[in-house]
Amino acid sequence: MGYLDRGVWRTGYDGARTRNGEFVRRESFFRNFVTADGSSGFRAEPGRYHLYVSLACPWAHRTLVLRKLKRLEGAISVSIVHPLMREQGWAFSDEPGCIPDTVNGCDYLHQVYAKARPDYSGRVTVPVLWDKLTGTIVNNESSEIIRMLNGEFNAFTDVAADYYPAALRAEIDEVNAYLYESVNNGVYQCGFATTQGAYERAFDQLFTALDWAEARLARSRYLAGGQITEADWRLFTTLVRFDAVYYGHFKCNLRRIADYPNLSNYLRELYQVPGIAETVSMDHIKRHYHGSHRELNPGGIVPKGPSLDFDAPHDRERFAASGGPAARRDANSAGGTERISG
Ligand SMILES: N[C@@H](CCC(=O)N[C@@H](CS)C(=O)NCC(=O)O)C(=O)O
């Protein structure tokens, strides 16, 4: 664990990690956009961009999912860091399951940040979208990188699927905002809380939101109706880690995802979408969380369980019987417009 201080790596945390016991997540720093027409200064081109990811990280995982779904593996290269994040932060490795830094030849991700900006101060996080042409980081915010992969590289893929369709954007944005706060970031709020009150507030908010998602998925095949959208993939990367990591390591233990009939079937359906299972590494996920956060798990012992089977059959086809995506959306519109609360 560490950070860059005007380009110099320092171990520890830059400033307070918590405020009133609540974990504080910093804003991502690099916020440029790749666009199909190049108007942003970063034109979408095959072979030009590189993704630095960790298979353990739910935010980085989103970008791997979109790269896979949009069949952009040939157009966008990737490095996969070692699962353990220790004194030097994220490190490159040629251990099986990792892919070294073939672009910049760095040993540590902080060196990539320093190459992009020699005076950079702040955290060194994955994912990172690197531009090989100008030699800099375009963006290190997963929610924005997935939008680029979804919409800006269509000239270099035969996959027309749109995971952020114009007609559903308002609904997707609303669901995303609610689930980001309460679930995606909520599990971290539980895990890294340093007061009982902060932990309990995050815990209650998390399970209120999971109950809300469970009820919504009892009426609707996906979060925004009858078609899979970005909102589903953003929830997926948290759900797939939940029972193995967040339940125990982050003390999110009111219920497992396996205890929610709709969420668990939905999780299995998403996992079984062609190509997605290849983006999930339970080995990296478990080794990263249990081995890196020594303040939570001083011995670094990685639990052997739980036994999980995301390949088991799911029941989500039951929604297909009510009609195609459009018909399902109409039938579900009452569910789609309900107030998000909690
Ligand atoms: N808002 C960022 C968050 C990324 C993030 O926090 N990644 C974690 C891994 S799960 C990380 O690299 N942490 C390293 C650190 O904070 O030192 C995004 O969604 O891209």
C-alpha cells in the first residue's frame, strides 16, 4: 500500500484514509476520453491503447468485461498485475495468470503513473487506460473507461451490442448511482470502517440495497428491464466477489448472495454469458484481498472456501416466456420507475 508524492513513491496512506470512521475514496485523476472521431485528442484506433488491470479488482474487472463483450481483445492490449498489493503497490509479474508490462517495461504500476506525469501525487489505482501513441494515461476511472469501450471502438469490432443505449440512460444512471454508493463502494465502506457506527451505517445501507435489487430482479430479468446493460455488469463484478470475500473479509455477513434467490440466479446468468467466466479469477480475488489488507487479516491466510458454482443452472429464462425484450420492458415498466430509496 502506498502513493505517489510529486512522483516519489511513499508507503502508507496519503492523508486520512477515513473521516469520522468512514472510508474515503479519492476521485480518479486522469479523465480524458477516447472518442471515435478523435475530437478529444485521443482517437479510437486499434492497437493504440493498453489496459492495466488487476483480476482481483472489481473496478478493473468492469473494463475487462466490456473489452470481452465488445470483442476488443485484438484492438486493446492488456497487462495483468500480480494479485498481492504490498509495499510497492501493484506490481508486474510473469507468474502464470499475470501479464507483465509489455508497453512500458515497468516493474510497478506507480512507475507507469510517474511516466505519464512525473509530478503526479495521489493513489496508484487500476484500471488504467494508456495511450501508446502519446505515452500517457488517458483515464483511470472505470466507469468512464467502460463507456469508451462500449461506444467509441465500434469501427474495430463486429459486436454492435450497446450496453448504454440512449433510451435507457436515465434509468441506468439512476440505478448506477444508487448501487455505486450502497453496494459497489458500500462493501468497502463496511470493510474499511474504523468505527462501529460507520460500519453499521454502511452495512444497513448495503443490505437495504441488495434487498431492493432482489425485489427488482424478481420482476425484471435485468436491472434496466429486458436487456443487459452496463448497470448489470457494474453490479456483477461486486456480486461475484461477495460470498468469497466481502461476506467474511469485509464483514458483510447479514446474508450471502447465495441466500438471495433472484440475485444468485441473475449472477449465474451473467457469469455464463460467453467469455465472462474467463474474466473471473477467484484465485486472484481471494489472494488479493486476504493477502494485501494485512490490517484486516494480519496473517494473510487465504480461506479455502467457500464452495461456489457459478456454472450451475439458473432460472432467469423464466422471463423470456413473457415476450421479447420490448414486451418485457413494458410489463416491467412499473418496476422500472419505482423510486430508488434506502
Ligand atoms: N474509482 C476508481 C477506483 C479504482 C480503485 O480504487 N482500484 C483499487 C483496486 S480495487 C486500487 O487500485 N487501489 C490501490 C490503492 O488505492 O492504492 C475506478 O472505478 O476506476
